[in-house]
Amino acid sequence: MGPVLVVTNLDDPTTDLVIGELHGRGVPVVRFDSGDFPTTLSIAATITSDGIGGALTTPTRTADLSHIRSLYYRRPSGFTFSHLDNQTARFAVTQARYGLGGVMASLPGCLYVNHPHRIGDAEFKPSGLAAAAACGFRIPPTMVASGPDAARAFIKAHGSVIYKPLSTPLYRIDGVSCTVQVREVTAGEIDDAVAGTAHLFQQRIDKTGDVRVTVIGNQVFCVRIDSDLLDWRSDYSRLRYSVVQPPPGIFEALSAYLDRFRLVFGAFDFAVDRQGQWWFLECNPSGQWAWLEPETGLPMMAAMADLLERKTG
């Protein structure tokens, strides 16, 4: 088999660990960021009745596109053409996206972890929640609304309600990168500004803890996260971890959900209520997971390397 392609940004500690594991196994790896194109990354791809062929070249590696073992897609940076005027740059970005992106999405015989198109599909929160309900997960009552009257009515009907961004783009305050936080919201806080865009409101689960379930190929790792936080991601220093077994039906629902989006990896988040029931919150198809291994001893790095290596037996 050929190399593993790793598509990610420069600052990605999880990927660094995975690449180190693959190197230790003697598995060839070609790492690049889409933001490197075309300055230090180039392609010369052919398309014939046999599929995609040709080469991808970085400053230190050349990969035969017809013999790629697997592709690990991990949040690469966007294309930039800062040396061009705005109109020409928009054209260049579009050509790069559909050119390089189209080639990378069509490699013959390649295992995608995950396929970038499938990641895009799964990142829509309403789609994920609808799929979760169809696959057998419990989901909290949820509304996506762009009108203040509908939002207020939902909050009054469901009591304790939280607001979540539908996506989490970074913005900057005094030069510091920030995201919109998940928080509880009252009907009195809703004003006409809600009409400016779409918002997600969800009934708050009276939880005793959270669970992060990481599915890597056919291996499932369930870690309970205990804290006093509404959103445990807001302060990792206050978290406590323990390995747990899921309640009945979770394994089947996980498999059905991943099959629905054609994913081989997923980072699922659940809230656990006082009756021990698990409530689906979201699945991140590009989620972080490596920090859990030293906290729990779970062999997650080996599982990811096995998947990318396409190791059997």
C-alpha cells in the first residue's frame, strides 16, 4: 500500500501524535495543509477511465495519487491568495477548492477518515439531531428559530433552555480568539435581534455528568466527564474522567448514525440525567480525542493508527 495522507493545519497536536505512531510502525505519511497550495504544495493529477492518477508534491514528499492508503482529514486551513487583488483571489480560491479539493475527494481505493464531503454533511447540527432521533438516540426538545416570538414561546414551554451556536466560527476580542459560549437563556433576554439570523434553542437536561464517546473504526471508547459546568469544554482544568459502559441500545444507535453519514470516526457528546439516561447532544466528525488517552489509559492512538494503516487481524 502507499502512504497515508494527513490533511491538517500546522498547529494540530493530535495529528502530531498520530503521525508519530505511524512513523513508529514504518507506515509512510505525507502531511500537508490546503493553505500551503499553491506556494509549497502542487498537484499534477490525471483523470482517466482508471480513475485519478498523477502526483501530489510537498517540499519533502511526493505521493502517487493512485496508491493512497488512507486520508486523515483534520480541519485544514483555508486557501489564501493574499498577493492577488480581491476579485482574482476569489476566482483562485474557487479553482483551488474544486480542483485540489475535487482530486483529494476522489482517490481510488482510499479509506477516508473522514471523507471531507461527509464531514460537511454531518456538521449541520439540525441534520445531526434529526439523524440521531431516527437512529434511536434520545434528543432534548430543540428549536431552530429566526423569530423572537417563536423563541420566547419555546423557552416558556420548556422552562430551562440553553442557547447554542449552530456553528462555532472564531472571532477576535482585543486580539484574542473567542467562540460563542453555550449558556442558559430566558424569555426576557430575547429581543428583536433574534430576527437577524438563525439560532438553536434546546431544553436543558438536568444532568449529573457528560459522556464523550469516540468511535474509531469498529472500536468504541466511552468516557464519563464529571464537572459542575454547563459546557465542560469551557474549563478542562475542572474535569474528572472515568471509563464507563454505555446503556443498552447505544452501540446500535452509534453504528446507525455513522452509517447514515458514511463516517468511520465520530466524537459523540451525551448528557447523563439523574435516571442514568443518555441524551444525544451532538457528533463532531472531526472532534478532538487524544487528550483522553493519558487521562484514562484507553488505547485510542493505537486504534486510530490501526484504522489509517488499514491493519487487519
